[in-house]
Amino acid sequence: MTAALTPPAILLALVVSAAAEPSPRVTTDTREYCSSLVTRLATLPAARQEPSRSLAAEGERLCGNGHVRTGIAKLRRAVRAAQASP
């Protein structure tokens, strides 16, 4: 015999599991998100080294010129490269 969860029990299970996870980071294709990535990158020690530096510069330039999605992609790569650097 299988146990079936009632609708209130399902909701409670979802609320409990959601409470255990960290709050999600909202990522939208906006210039504000570009600025958020630039700010996050600035806190990383390896952000001034290559390839992070050139990726970040290109990402900022693209965001500033209205190519937000491409700029965000470059900035995300810059953050990943800065996090991976020793």
C-alpha cells in the first residue's frame, strides 16, 4: 500500500523544503544585473588578472552599449574565471 500525501501535506512539504534552501538570486537581462555582476566581480581577488580582467571589461562595454545579454554572459565568465584562479 502506498502512502498518498493530501494537498495540505504537499504544501507543507514544499514550504519546508523551500525554507531549507538559500534564497534564489534573481537574474534578469537588465543593466542592473550587469552592475550586480560587476560589483560581485570587484570583491574577488583574482578579478584583476587575465582572463577575468579582459572578460569583465568587454562585458561592461557590451552592457553599456545595450547588448545586455551578451555583456552578462561575458561578466559571468569573468566571475567564473576569477573564482577558479588560485
